[in-house]
Amino acid sequence: MTSVTRSVDTEDKRRGASSVRFVFAAAATTGTDSSKAITSIDLQKYTHVELWAKSTVAAAAGDFNLLLDDTASVVSALETLAVPALVADTWTYCRVALANPELDVDIISVGLSRATNLGAQTVWSDEIRAVIEASAEWMTYTNVEWKVDKESRELVFTG
């Protein structure tokens, strides 16, 4: 029996057409992971990884790790990034600093590793991307140029 399965979820997602769903069996031990091969990317010029994550069970910071590697199936991860705390059944924006971006050349696999056994649970991830700190463009908006959509829990700009 496989202790973790990964699939595409087109119904429960934060952005775009789908998210990635990881289903951990109750018997899944710590260190259990699932990985995916990707087209080679170079993260040397980036400082952080951002993603949206959701879990059916509340998770403390570090209960899960995002793994980045230059070998297949994250055999020897170059980066082990602790995912911040997750509230059960709530999409959470996560931003994690890369520890050694100068070594993150030719990343060909990305994985999710379970550091703490929380029993049976499902975890979703969406919109994983590398970013450069302080590279955002900041703008000032008046109170008539935005609103809060309470149902979707999003800030919407109207101007």
C-alpha cells in the first residue's frame, strides 16, 4: 500500500485551474514524501519560495517540508523548507526563505515531506513560485478603489 498519493485537484484550488493534492494514509510515517519531476530551473537569483497550502488537519510550522533537488525524486534535497503553520481546512499563504539559493541550480524535482505524523490527512499546494525579496511594486489606493469579498476572503481592487 502506498502511504501517500499525489493527484491533481480541479475542484479545491486557490488559483488557476487546479492544485496538487497529497493524501497521507494514517500509516504514513515521518519522512514520507511525494515528489514530482519538473523542467530544470535555476533559483540562484531568488530569495524566497511562495505557495498556497491547505491541510485537513491543523499543522504546526515544520510539520511539512517543501523539498527542492537537482536529482530525481528528491533523493538528496538541496533545500528543505519548513512549511509555516496551517489552520485546518483553510488556504494559507506561505513564504519561506531559501537557505542556499547559490546552490539551487538545475532543480529538477520538487517534493513534499511529512516531518510529523499527524495521522490520516490531505494536504493541498497551489501556485508555488520563487520570488526575489523586496522586488514588489508598491502603490497607494484610496478606500474607494478596493473592497473585501467576504465569501472568497479576498481583497479586490476596483480602480
